[in-house]
Amino acid sequence: MKSLQFFSFCLFLLGCHCSPQEVTLYSSTGCTGSSVYINGDVPDLAAVGFNDIANSALKNGIWIFYENGNYNAVGGQTLLFWSINYCSDFDPEERNMVSSLRYAGKQDSLNGETFSLYEGYFFTGQEYWSDTDNADLGDFNDRATSLMITGQSPWTIYSDNGFGGMPLCFYPDTYIEAGFERIDLGYFADLAMYGFDKAVSSVAKGCFGKNIVRLSHPANKSTSSHAGMVMNKQ
Ligand SMILES: [Ca+2]
Ligand SMILES: [Ca+2]
């Protein structure tokens, strides 16, 4: 029975080409030294014995690194990278700095269609995540100040719940490709730029209304399988 289950699992993997979001942090440059493997959100790297230790990282997916714990809830430098199985060193001033990190999108897929709203600018603080229409954001109503979308679908945010009020559509206009893998994303670090500071009340998958944001952000670090942005200290 067990071998049958294993066989089914392999078929599942072959069928979906799923590549999970994961990162291994290393204490030295060039992905050497001691390391810790991470495939989820970590609000406090001290909990895994790696606070202010990372000098390089082998990354797969969209990962956000924070200078301070709890995703820079109290401010600090934020690093956003999207990578396909790529090792890179943190810049010298970013070494021995990372205290928390998390991914954006779906854990088990590099290009799942999702949105994430963040309480703070630059994707900091609490996160509200979904892969479907949300007519009501519950206790996240009117709290978001930044937005990340992953996968190839556009998403529309609304100022009122029930998809009411002012709609604003965002496209994912940034991507990388390597082999069979691809990552699409759109990242909007300050919703106040679009008149949506602490105003988002519902979110729909797709592009609705006349107001559309299409941005192809220039990455300040880029290869065919890796790119990223350094966000300024708040
Ligand atoms: Ca730190
Ligand atoms: Ca609102």
C-alpha cells in the first residue's frame, strides 16, 4: 500500500511540475557555511538559531527579507527577491542583518495566482492572503498600505466591500523565466500613490473598471533567473 501511495505521489509531481517556494540561508557567502532550510513564514529567525547570521541564500520563489523581527512591524530595511533556484550573496551592508522572512504567493507553486495585502508600506507587518475573490476582508478592512500579486492574473481592489466603491485594477508586469519555471508578480509598495491608503475593502480576481495600473518595475539586481529590490528604511 505504501509503495502504491508513493507511486501516486510521484505521478502527482510529474503531472503538475510543482516547484515549492523554499529558501536555504547560509552563514557565509557563496551558499557555504552553516545553513537553515525554510519553506514557510518565519517571524523570528532567532527561533531557528539564525538571527542576523545570513550572508547568502539559495532561493526559489518570491521571498521578502526583513531587517527586524515580525516582518519589520517597527520599521527597518526590506529586501524583495524573486528567484528560480538561485544562490546569491547579500550585499555587504545586508549581511548579518535578516531577522525575519516570508514568501508571497502559494507555498507549493512558483506562479500561483494570489494577492497579498500588507498592513505596512514595503510589504511589512501583518499580511492578508487569498487566491480568490474576497467580498469582505474581515478585520483587515481599511488596513492595507501595500499590495503584492503573484501569477499571471490581474486583480482589482475596491474601496467598499461587496466589490463596491472605487475599483482599481493591477497587472503583474514583472517576470523571470528559467527552464520550465516562471514567476510573474506585481508589487506595489505604497497604495497611497493610488489613493488607496488604508481604504481597500474587497478584492476580485480579474480586471474590472476603467482604472488600470500597469507597471514594469526596473529591478536593481537582475539575471535571467533572479531579480530583486532593496526597499529603503522607513
Ligand atoms: Ca536584524
Ligand atoms: Ca474602504
